[in-house]
Amino acid sequence: MAVSDTSADRAAQNDKAQGEALLREVRATLTGFELAHAPAALERLASLSLTAAQSLELQAFQILVRSLGEQARPDDLLMHAKRLQVQAQAENHPMAQAAAWRALQWIQGRMRLHHAALDSVARAGELYQRCGQEQLALQMQAIRCTVLFGSEMYLELRLSCAELLARPAELTAPVHNLLLNYAASAAYYLALEEDDAGKAAPYWRDCLAQRELALQVARRHQLHYQEGLALLNLAVVKATLGQAADCRDYLAQFHHSRGDAGVQPYWQLALRLCDVLLGCVEGVRADAWQALLAFDAELAQEPPHSTGSREIVAYAIRHYGRQWGYFEETLQACLRQVQVERRHKRELATALGGTINAVMERPQLLHQNAQLAQHGTSLEHSLQQRNAELTVALDKLRREVREREAAEAALRQARDELERQVRERTAALEQAMRSLMAQEKQLGLSRMVVGMAHELNTPVGNARMAASAIAAQAGELQHSLDDGTLRRSQLQALLAHLLQGGQLLDRAIVQINRLVERFKGLSSHPEQEPLCRFDLCELLRANATGWQPRLAAQGVTLAFTLPAHVWMSGYPGACGLIFQQLLDNSLFHGFPGGSGGAITIEVACQDQAVLVRWRDNGCGIAAEHLPKVFEPFFTTQLGSSGTGLGLASVHSLAVDLMQGKVEISSVPGAGTEIILRLPMDTTATMAPLPM
């Protein structure tokens, strides 16, 4: 019998030692998500014969892990954790009590009871400090950052992380990594809140620097979970900044680092977020915009702890909505965000009221009555004092709830007023935009009519003059024939006048025909020219051969920087007309009066497009004229040599017909540069022609 007792004692001592070792491992975990990665340790603990203190501590950590599940009922878990804390306090087990406070902190954070969570983590830290667990006490200061992050107190979070990071010698590798991650997250969300790119830039730099440091720390100390988290966070930051290649690189490293461990369910949201943001950078604009709005609508149905993802999506909607011109849909998305926030605040107020009632109800009073019965009348005064404190706390909390309700009512009223003002201003803006567009159309039509009238007046006047002269000469000839006084010399003179009038009339008609052809160059639809595949470089070389006499006459040199071939699908005739108009523009306006100079043409392929740079070192264009050079009939030489249709034709053919882009820059006295960006396959970007 003595032998059996000794064996049992030895087994109990062995279980106690193993339990303490495993509990040290579990205590070192920083967050609930990390604790969920240690199921083996928890299962091993549950199979051992533990002391009462160890058993209570294990139960607290098990509650913490259970709170991670989406189906968990926070109210029940909160009451269970509170009962464990009270029991550990009554039985004087401070390490178990600290674990219960940690479980309470995590559950309260999930319920968005952030003030209570801050109090819980502070109490856990005090208990670890009292037990001489300095490293665990410091760890609780780091976990406090988790609560600050959940409560969106980003400025306070940055300060708290900076204070702790200033003591690197005291930090373990996991704590150091956690602080770097939260400092980076604070900078990230502060950057999202800034509409001014200049003010946001320092936050972006801090965020990326701290994310990289977190990755280095995780890899140096082989913290595999933290490495995956750092890579995923870097991918999200790069996707938010529109740096698609870097984002994909970090995602590839992330999947490689996970290996057989796979991707945790709570990381799927971040991966989907990366996919949506990458679609905005690389995908088709309309599809990417719809995917972004759909993801935002999906997140609106998620629980409140997905707030961070909704803020990122809201930032992307504002950014790309302004960039792509989806102003109305961006406004509607922002209004939906306001409605979601309003709903979550109402849910928070309801949860707060329910939690207060649940915490103060019968279970705790029954436990305190049991303690009163055990300790006798000596504890009666203490119980009365505690009840009084609870009553005061309950009154205080009720007042806070009433104040919150009043504040929410005021906020709802303010938001309703804001929505009304937004609707009114949007309607006014739309009316103003319609009026402005009508005025712009009328002004453009007026300028075109004036230009056409001015250009056609001279040849039409010449034609009328020639026709009048021919009619007068014909009348004189008829009169002489009727009188029988027609002489040979008179007939010859009349025929010479008729010949001159016919020549004048022919020149006028030719000039009118030339102007009509230039007007047709403003059309965005090809006439009698099918789409075909052609070599742009060969087209340029062939045109240059025909340009040489004009270039030589004005003393202008032409230099090419061309690849051997650039094949593209489009309209070679339209391209030839574009280059002819650019040459005319350089010769007429860049080198007036045959002043001589140089023209350089560079062709390169870039991102499935052909980039053509046309430069001359002529007199340049004044800054006040640059915004108007693509307008029809705009010229500084109207009535002399310019019609104002050359660059307008270039813009119409390159942009409207070939779905490309035209940019112009010039410095007076230093020349002009025109950049054409033409798609290599025009059929892929063309809008259907009107029927």
C-alpha cells in the first residue's frame, strides 16, 4: 500500500511539473489567434492530473480559444470567464486569476467593450507583476496594444508602441514582432484617413518600414505564424498603394512560407481583399469597380470586427471612384458606410446594456452569498460595501448608457441633416454641370461656325468674283454679237478674261475642297479604309522620303530612332495623315519663315502600346495657348497661314478613331514635344461605330 501511494505521489508530481511547463508555453502566446495554434499543448494539459490552480488556469485559456469561433456566444463566455476570475481570486490563485482576466480582455474586445478590456489587461499585468513574472507583465503591456487597435485609437497606439519599442533589450522576439505590427497598422490606418497625399506619405513610409522590420524579426527568430502575418500585411499595404508586382511577390512568399500549414480561415478575408485591390490596378476598370462595390456590400453584413477591412475598401472606393469618375456611386458607397457604422453603434449600445445586466445578475450574488456563509458574519460588512460599490457602478453605467443614447440620437439627426444637404448640393451640382456642358457645347459650336466661315469666305468670295466676271464678259460678248460689232481682237480679249476667270474659279474650288477634306479629318470614323495590319516604322520611313524636298527647302533636318519593325493593327492612312499634320505643324509654326532647325522622331513599344515622340527645337508654344491647341480652328496665325485644324485633326484621329492618347508639352524658345500613345491592336479598344 505504501508503494502504491508513493507511485501515485510520483505520478502526481510528474503531472504537476509537466503541467507547469506546458502552461509556461501557453502563457507566452500573445494573442488568441496564436493560442489557437497550440491545440496540442491544451489537449496535453487536459489529459494531466493538474492542481486546482493549474486546472483553473487551463479553463481560462480554453475559454479564450473558444471565443475565437464565429458561433461562440460572447455573453455566456463572458459570464463563465468572470466566474473563473472570482473563483481564482477567492481561492488565492493569482496566475489562474491573471489568465481569467486575459480571457475576459479578449472576449470584451470581441464585444467592442474596449474600456473594460483595457481594465482587464491592466489587472492581468498587475497580477503577473505581483507574482514576479516581469516578462509576462511586459507582455500584458504589449497586449494592451491589441485593445487600442480594436478600439481604433491609432494615435495612442503609435505612442504606446513607440514607448515599448524604445526598450528593445527587454522585449522577447514575439513581443517585439507584435509591437512592430501594431505600430505599422496604426500608421496604415492613419494614412487611410488622410485625403492629402503629402500628409499621408510619412505614415506610408513608417508603415512599410515597420512591416519589413516585423518580417525580418519573424524570419530571424523562426516565428512562422508571425512571418506569414507580416507577409500578408505587406501584400495588403502594397495592394492598397497600387503596387501590384510587389503585392504578388509578397503573396507568393506568403503561400510558400505556409507550406503544409495552409491558410488559416481568418486570413482568407485579407487574401480576398488583395485580390479585389489587385483587380483595381490590373483589371478592367468596370469589372474592378463592380467587384469593389460588391465586396463592400458583403463586408457590410460582416460582424463589427471586420471594421479594418471596411475602412480599406472605403479608402479604395474613394480613391478609384474619384480617379475613374464614379462620383455618384462613390457617394452612395460612403452613405452606406455611414449606415453600417450607425447600425454597429446601435448594436454596441445594446450589447453594452445587456452585458451590464448579465454581469450584475444573480450568479455573482450567489457566489458572494456562498462566501458570506463560509466566512460568517465577519464578512457581512464587506459584502454590504461591495453591493454599494456595485450599485454605484451600475448607476454610473446606466448614466453612461443614457448619455450614449442621447449622443447617438444627436449623431443620427446630424447625419440625416448631412444626407439632406448632400442630396441638395448634388442636385445643384448636377444642374450646374448640365448648364455648363450646354454652354461649352454652344461655345464650341460657335467657334467652329466662326472658323469655318472665316476659312471659306476667301475662296467663296474669289469664286463669286470669278463667276461675276465671267457672267459680265459673257454678257458683253452677247451684246457685241447682237450688234454685229464683234471684232477679232475683242473676242480674243474676252476669251483671255474668261480663261483667267475660269482659272480663278478652279483655284477657289480646289481650296474649298482642301478645306472640306481637312474638316473631314476631324471625324472619328474611318471612310473607305479597312482595318489592317501594317508596319508603323516602314510607314514613317516611306513618308519621310516624300518630306525631304520640303525639309530641305526650309533647312530642317529629320532624325529617327526606330526599331526594325513595329507591327500594329489599325488604319495606316489615318496614321499617315497624323504624321503629315505633325510635320505641317512643325514647319509652319515651329520654324516660321524657313528659320531652319531639327525634328526628331522616336518610336518604342510599351505596355501593348506604341509610343511615338515627335520633337522639334523650334520657337515653341506660349503657356497660355497650350490648353487650346487641340481645339478646332484655334490658331495664332488665323488669316495668314494657319487654319487651326492640324492638331485638332491629330487629336481626333489618334484619340477618337484609334482610341489612343495625345500629350503635348512646350517651352517657348526651346521647342515642342508631342507624345502619341497608340494601341498595338485598335480593334481591342474601339467602341462600336454608330449604326
